[in-house]
Amino acid sequence: MSQEQTETLFKVLDESTTTLQAALATSYLDAFIETGDNLLNDDVQVEDGRPDAATVKRLTALYQQAAWQQYDAETVRRAIQLAMLKAIRVDEIQANHQLTPDTIAYIMGYLVTRLERGKDELTLLDLTVGTGNLLTAVVTQLQAVVGKIDAYGVDNDDTMLAIAQLSSNLQQMSLNLVHQDALDPLLVPASDLVVADLPIGYYPVDDNAAGYATHAKTGHSFVHHLLLEQAIHQLKPGGIGVFLVPSQLFQTAEAKGLLKWLPHNAYLQGLLNLPSELFANTNAQKAILILQKPGANAKQVKQVMLGEFPSFKDQSAFQKFVAEIVQWEEQNLMTDRA
């Protein structure tokens, strides 16, 4: 990955998006999708005389500055991430639609590469794919250690899916993206691995939630509880789920249903708090949850991996902690090779 190439591509994406945003009087996100399509098609799309000829000339000159086809996937993904970070600010995107930060995506990706390395093939699902930043980051890391990867992403927001599709196309990566409510019966195959940055909040469709054991007895249910149950249901026997969740997941008043469901349906193998420095306050702190579906040769580990990552600023302590996780995975949680 080249930082210079990332900056060059971001400059093209940002300037062309801003240009289109003004010319089309649209949001930054919609203009970004349009500029991405222009890049992929090597042409500037014009409808009803918009954008005008002068804008088309300017966009064409911008697009010629970035030979994105020659860049590796990580270079492209990082440039798109920078554009999405600007979109969050400009369009004031709600928290549950914001992308998974790179630092967290890399940690989650590293954990799954340790678990899945050496497999001939792997079916991977992101239940809440959003813009695809987490899924494409994980796929890129897995490609170094796994053979064939069939990657699926589900989301009910068509704008987010359009960005995920655009991102994967620009990264020259094949993803299977499905537009649906992730809590409806899923239109994807059973998975060896599920990763997800779970949205936090209440699920509004009470009739749908009622089909889940983790639903609230009164009022709306927590969507992240329901999605954990759906993920375990979707996994193959012995499959692994790696989730970004609130650190206080099991400590809220609403967690009773989740705690009742969990021991009979999944093995809780690890809960690793991310460094508190990443979050504005302790209530916002997140953790990486590792669950495994019973079956195959899966078993509950004798020692659940619990802890908190040291500060990223203390590289020595951080590397030591990662080494301890690797040792724990190898001794307790190695999955069968395909």
C-alpha cells in the first residue's frame, strides 16, 4: 500500500465529488456514488444536461490523475474511507451508518486470520455491511491465508449498499451484496465466519422481533441482541462469529434475555475491550466479542479470553497482548481445516 497513491486517489475522489455535489445540488454521498460510477465506466454520466460541459471537462481531467486500476485493494479502500469520513462530517450521517474505524477493522481481521488460516475455502458474512469498510478490510487480510473466499454482505440501506458495491468494484474485489433486513430470513448461504460491527439501538419491527428468543418482553428489542442470535443461526456448526459490541453488553437491564439464550446456543469464547482512549467516554466503549456455534469439533474453552487491549501508544504492551491472544487462540480455539 502506498500512502502517496492513497492521497492521490482521495484527492481525485474528493474534488470530483465536491464538484458533482455543487453541479447536481445533491448530498456528498450521492455525488460520491456518481463519481465512483464515472471512474468505473471511464466516462462522465450526463443526464438532462447536468453536469454541464465545463464540469464534464473538469471531471475528466481529475479522473485522469488517478490510475486506480493499478492500485492495490488497501490503497483504494483507505482512499474511500477518507472520502466516507468527509461524508460523515458534511452530510451529518447518523452514528449507526458510520464506518468501522481502520484500527478496529485491522484487529478484527487479524483475529480471524489466525482462526481461519490454511483453509481451502471460506464463506464469510457481514450482517451489517454498511459501506463495506470492515468486510473489505477483513477479506483483504484473509486473502493472504485462505484459498477461495465467498464473501456476503447484508444491509437494508440501499445507499450504504451502493457505496459497498462501489468500494468493492474499485478494489477489484468480488462481494455478494444483498439488500434486505438482516433480521428477516436471510437470502445468503450458511457461513463459516460472521463478522459485524453491530448497530446499537432498538429494532422497530416488534412482530419480526417476536420470532427471536432474545426479544424484549415489553417494548422494542435491542437490535444488537437480535443480530447476535441471527448470526449464530446463520453459522455452520463450529462456525465463528466476531462482533464489535458495547463493552457493557451483558451488564444492562435488557441483557437478561440474551444471557438466558446464550449458554444454550453459542459458546462465549472471548470478550476483549478495546482501548478506552478510542472512545469519548466509558459508556461508548466497544469490545470484540467472539462466539462459536456448537457442533463439529467446537467446544467451550476452559478459559474464556477476557481483557482490555493496552493503549495503541504503548506498542510494546500492545504487541505483548496480541501475542497472548494468538497463543490463546492456538491452544483453545483453532477451527478445523477444510
